[in-house]
Amino acid sequence: MLMLTSQMIEGKRISRYHGIVTGDALIGANIYKDIFSGVRDVVGGRTSAYERELARARELAMSSMADAAERLGADAIIGVRLDYHNLGGTMGNTILVSATGTAVSTEDEE
């Protein structure tokens, strides 16, 4: 599934708009415990364990969005946007990763 942040696909013509598709993934509170229990993992102010979990959540959200687009018969998603939300005010809460975009069908330009 082709996923782009742009509204157009070079070399393709959008033949049908299927509508908005979304995908979500949550990072549970346990990631924070894992991060702070493994302080040795912090290098140069970056926490690779947390970055890996965010990347995994982002991939899950995008995969879920792609599945929704495929069910609609789309072959691409344009206008993709990723949002991150802290579902609470303390380090013990959950992070929500949301992916949204417009599912489309495309044809080669002539």
C-alpha cells in the first residue's frame, strides 16, 4: 500500500476517493517503567527503548490504516498524518499514535 503525505501521486491519476481511513496504536504505561529501569539505555539524551516502542506503535497504526484502505478497495493513501497524544498528565499513562489519510484508487497517467 502506497502511503504519502502529499495530495498527489507523481505519474498516477486518482480515479476514486474512498474516504478517510484511520489506524491507532497505544503504548502502555509499562514502557515508562522499562525505560527508567534500564537507565543504561539512555545515550546522548535519547532513549532507544522508547524510540523503538514509538516506531512499533507508528508501524501498527499505519498498518491498521492500510488494512482499512484495502477493505475499501484502495491502492494508496494520500494526505497521511501522524499524531501522538499523551492520554494523561503523568509518566505512568498511555501514548496514543493515530494515523489518518484519504484512501484512493489510482491509474497510470497517459
